[in-house]
Amino acid sequence: MYNNNNEQLIKYSKLCMIISGSWKLPLSNSRFSTNIYFCYAFLIQGLYYIFISALFIKFVQLILMRVELDMVIWSSSYLVAGLAGWIQISMFQRNKIPEMFQDIINLEKDIWLSVDEDVKSLYLKKCIFCQKLSLAIAGNTAFGVISFFAVSLKNYIESDHTAIKEDDPLYFFMYPVWLPYKEPKHMTSAIFINAVFAFEGIVIYSVCHIIFATLMVYAATHLELLHVKINKLNWNSVDGEERGFYNLREIATEHSSLEKFIKNLNAKTKNVVLVDYILNSINVASISLKVINAETQSQLFSAIAYLMILVLHVFISGWLANEIKVQSLATADALYQTNWYNQNEKTRRTFHITLMRSQRPLIISKGPFGEMNTETALTTLRVAYSYITLMQNYK
């Protein structure tokens, strides 16, 4: 039975996923609404695939025409960003990542039914944080893309239209996309198509990062909630031994379930994270080079806005992944603070098993190349700097 009262943590994440056509859980109890949404999802994601194809054809066309290197790099940066979004959304859907949001809904239902006000208070704070984070990611992406569109429109309005050759294959309004006609001859339709592609870029690029960020926030939040429960273990009451054993067993079961969730998340996303890390490194480098070599204020503004989107994503992902590791290791500290040493042998045995399991850090990895953390973000910037230095020396 559908119920949206247990979706505060994913409130804005769900909205973005619905708009992008990537929400896989029931939207309502109506079969008709479900079918309508399926058609909408097919349309919105189909348009994005057309966008990627148009970027790729234009990129190949520019290479075959042997244009200046700066223009090829500029075109490749959009193609790489588009491919990153396409790869992520495809792998997320293939690995059933959106379906993992059901775990969040189930946890939230249990929390609102709980009588523990401390747990509710902490969870509510995390809900607000996750909502703001989702808005920040979507807002930052929208600001960058809309700014680029506005600058492109301003440049076109202020330009000398008579100086634009109607058959110029190198002219494009905003995105370097292939169109089945010469853009200067049909600028109205070209502007409209670029506006549609801009909307697609905002939606798909935002939702890829929001899905992953929300799941990482949930994992770190669940670990923090577990710490609150551990700190409240009641082992001093009259019936403390038996009550303590059952409470500890519940915590051990919950920790085991959460550990399985995080490992499952890592297994399903590690290849996505690796591809995203590589493409982000390339993109940050190419856009940084565009910032350095910008010839006009509009080019500089567009490049900086785009660079902000990339850098924010890199640091948010690294920070959230690091938070999961920190909170997972803090579980062992929270357990050790209890008066476990006064308990009977059965309780101590369960405690030691739980303690040993909690001492293993839970991480999000980038394929076979180690864990993702705040150092990953800095490494991305170092790679970008090395690339810029190489290209500047090449010139």
C-alpha cells in the first residue's frame, strides 16, 4: 500500500527522481498513473540519449574538420559530462539502485513509530540536512546551466547577425550539438532545442548525484542512530542481564543489516564511482583550461559556472563517503563505552562478536583503486592541475 508519510529524508530526492523518470517505487495506488509515468520516463530519458548522440556526432565532426584544439576540448567537456550522466543513470537502473530507497522508507516508518524522542530528533535533523543537500545539488546545477543559457542568449541578441554565415558548420548557439540543419538559418528552433537539452542536462546530471548522495546520507545517519541506541543500553536495572542481552542482540542484528546495506551499495556503485572519478578528473581539467584561456567575459562566466558544478560534486561525494567510514568506526567506540564487562558470559560473548564486526570500516570504493574520501577530491584537483600544466607546455 502506497504511503508518502515516511519519505521525509528523500522528499526532494524523490521529486528529482520523478522528474528524471528514474523513480522505480510505486507513485500511487492507481495503475493508470503508473502507466502514464512509465511513458513519461521513457520520453524524458529518450531525449537525453538523443542529446548525447548529438554531442558525440558534433565532436566527431569537429575532429574531422581539424578545428582548433580549444574548440575540440570545449566540445569534449560537454560530451564527457553527458556521458558521465548517461553511464551513471544506466548503471543505477541496471543495478536497481533506486529500489534501495525502500530501505529508507522502512527505517523512517519504524522511527516515527518509536517512542525514543532522541532518535526522532536526530533523524529529523538529518532529514532537513538531506533536503537542503538535494536542493543545493539541484540548485547549483540549475544555476550553472541556466547561466550558460542566459549568456548564450545574450551573446546572440547582441551579436551582428549579418556577420554570421548561414552555412557556417562551426557556429552553435549553446551546446556543441549536431542538428540536421545549419543553425544560423533556423535560430528559433535551435534555441528551443538547446533549451530542451539544457533542461535534460539539469535533470539527469542532478539526479545522478542526488541519488548517490541520499543513499550515503542514509547510511551515515543510520549509523548515528545506532550510536544513540547503544548509548541507551540499560544494563543496570534489576532485570538488566536478560534485558541487556536482548537489547544487545537487537543492536547486533541492526548493525549486521546496515553493514549488508552499505556493502551492497558499494558493490553496486563502485564501478559507477570509478567511471565518475575518471570523467570528473578529465572534465575539471578541460574546463579549468577553458577558464584560463577564456577570451571574453561570457566565456569566462560560463566556464566558471560549469566548474562550480563539477567541484561541488567532487567534494560532496568525497565528504559523504568519508562520513560513512568515520561513523562506522565510531560504532566500536560507542559499544566500548558501555558497562559490558559487568555482564554475564552470554552477553559478553555477543558483545565481543559485535565489537569485532564494528571495528571493520565500512567504505565506498572507486572500483579496485581504494576507498573514496576527502582525499579523492584533492586527487581530482591534482590530476586537473597536471593536465593543465601539460597542455600549457604543449602549446
